[in-house]
Amino acid sequence: MVFIRLYREGKLERDDVRAHEIEALARQDDVVLWIDYTDPTADDLLGVETVYGLHRLAVEDAVHDFQRPKLDRYPNHLFLSAYQAALKPGTGELTVVEVSAFVAHNALVTVHGPEFDTDELTAHWDSETDLAQHGVPFLFWGLLDMIVDGHFDAVQELDGYIDALEESLFDDHSPDHDLQRKTFELRKNLVLPMREVLNTLLRREDLVGCSPAMQPFLQDVYDHVLRASEWTESLRDLVTTILETHISIQGNQMNLVMKKVTSWAAIIAVPTAVTGFFGQNVPFFGFQSDYGLWLSCALMAGGSIFLYLAFKKRDWI
């Protein structure tokens, strides 16, 4: 499926352009097109490949999934590969949607799956109509800005999940395996945003006729990338600290349990020692008399109480 928008002299003129009109419109200098493909094949892109001179290697990357985030320069265009990120509400699970873009002289060609939110993208462009006069750089900036804002929002939500995870560290009712699972899931979700893509973009002064007026907006996107990257790295360190703290707490709890078990074993050893001694087949104090029974009971109770109080005083029990 293909959707095409036409901008003329900085204003949205049509959003119902047909694919067969692309070749004629591409020759008009005052026209800028956004050509959006959903799940195309290489054959589907053959038309725009011919019209805009798209490199076949870039076309191959666009129709194949799991490309690394990058910005490559070809003779007639730039090629962007990026990922839109979002968290599923209530689960903290990160979802990513791959999007590719060809940045030509008077056209932005985007390629993505059905999960990509084009409505959010068009709404973002429509809210900045005063910048539409800058043409393709404006469209490209809008795409980058939406993707990076999504990264920033995802990191912000992950920060909230990590705060909740910190609070559950000392929750006695939280199962250990549940906390460990959440910790590993959050660490897996903390993916660094595409800093190098924006780095590459800002180092180039000849971005498809990018005017100086658009440079501050691209720099703003880059600043957001830096903030999201630094925030992500900080959260990764925090998650590692949480895991280490959790392991330390488990170790302390195990030491406490062992200390209590050892203390109770020492207390139980007193009756065992007394009954073992009085169980000898030799005469002893109170042998074969009630006096001997009460003496052994008194020794067991007194010795156990003495050890219990001594251990309690040292907080061993």
C-alpha cells in the first residue's frame, strides 16, 4: 500500500496523489512529495527507484528487516534506518517498529510495516506548518523528531518502572524470582537510541539543500537523543545496582537464617547433652529417684533458657 502527500511552496496541497503521478510531479521544482509504503517488495519500489535514482543496496536494506540504525549517503539521496520505540501500557514491555527513509532532493520516501503510526507522523507535520516551506528537510526533521520523542517517552516510562522496582527491593511480600525477572526484562528493554545517526547527519552541511533555518531544529533533536542516551545509560547502571543490591540482601537474609538455625541447634544441644549424660548406665546424682528426674529437667530448661537469653542479647535469634 502506498500513500502520497504533495506539498507545493510550503503548503499541503493534496494527500490523494496516485503512484502513476510521481514521475511527472518529480520534475516540478516547487513540489515536495512524501511517499509512504507499507510492507512493499523490491518490485513495488521500482518506480520511485527509477525516478529518484535510489541505490539498489539501499532498496534492499529497506525491504529487509532488522537493519542497524544508520544514515548512509548515496550519490542521489540519503538512506535512514531507524526504530520507533514504545512501551506496552501496564506491562513495561518494549516494542520497536522499524522504519526506513530515502531522502531525495524533492521527496521523502518512507518504508515500514503496518505497526508504524503514520497518523502521529502526519499530525506532527501538520502542527508545524510554518516550517513546511523548508521542504524535504522539514519532512525529514519531523520523522526524526517523532522517533526520538518516542525514545525519550519510552525511557521516561522505564524510569517509572525502575522506581517501582527499587521500592519492591525491601518488600518482604515480593517473590525473589519475580523481582529478578523484572530486573532482567528492564535491562533488556534499555536499548540505546540512535545517537550516531544524528551525529552523522549534523556533520554534513549538504543535507538535501537543508537551509540554516532548519539546523537548530535538527540540533534540538540531537540534544534529545543525547539526553535519552545519557538517561538510558544511567538507568542501565541503576538496574545493575538494583540487581547487585538484591543479591546482597539475599546473602544477608541467608546469613541471618543460618545464624538463627545455628542458635536453635545450640539450644537443642543442651537437652541432648543432658539426656545423653543421664542416659549412661552408671550411678549419678538422683539415680533411680524422682530427684534425678527433676534435676535433669532443671538442667535442660536452665541451660536452654540461658543460651536463648544470651543469643537474644546478641541479636542472634
